[in-house]
Amino acid sequence: MIETLIIRITSHMYFLYWLGGISLLLFTITMIAVPLFIIHLPTDFFIKEKQKNRYIKIHFILRLFVILLKNIIGIVLLIAGILMLVLPGQGLLTIFIGLILVDFPGKKTLLLSILGNPLILAAINWIRKKNNKKSLTLSHMEGEDS
């Protein structure tokens, strides 16, 4: 039984090399991108009243492209974050940033419930403090959807 498993694994070593390479690439990208995103997130991101679409002043086709690209990047980050729960990387923070980028009903409520976890909020605020940024402010937003 174990010999069969070892034979199957060794016959598919290229797959393991690809998996390891992808894991290393995701780890490297998120170690750079996640802190940058957290640093540039406005302190009052979660307390602003419903924001008007910031892309309203650009041409419809360009606006559609930007929104589509933002959602695709968010979905890729969500998938990468889920993978990083078992592979090396910042899984929970990557999932959180993916959720910030993806547009769906109830997004703010979900994000606030995730930030209700003291470990996640502490990690985000630690990254911000390390880069001389103020901590995120969470009040005034309970129950508001995006």
C-alpha cells in the first residue's frame, strides 16, 4: 500500500515541483502585496457612509473594465488565501483583502465580523503601526452593507 503511494508520487514529481513553485510564488507575492494593501487602506475605510462609486466619472467601458479587473483580482486573492490556509503564506489576511476587493451584497457586514476577531485586527493594525499608519477605525458601521 505505501509502496504504491510512493511509486505514484515519484511518477508525478513534475506535479510536485509545479505545486511547490506555485506555493513559493504565492507566498512571495502575498508577503509583498498584502502589507502594501493594508498600509494604503484608509483609516476610516469602515466608517465612511455608503461611498459613491469612485469610477462614475470615467467612461462606461473603462469603468466596467476597472470594476471587472478589481473583482477578478479579489477572486484570485480569495482562492490564493484559501490555498494558503494549508500552504505557506498569510492565508487569513489574503482572504480578507480578497473580500475587500470583490463586490457583493453584505460585504461590509462580513468584513466587520471578520475584523471582530481580535487576532486579525491586531495583525492588520500591527502592520499599519510598523509603517507609521494609524490603526483602522471600526465604529459607526455596524450592520451597514456595501
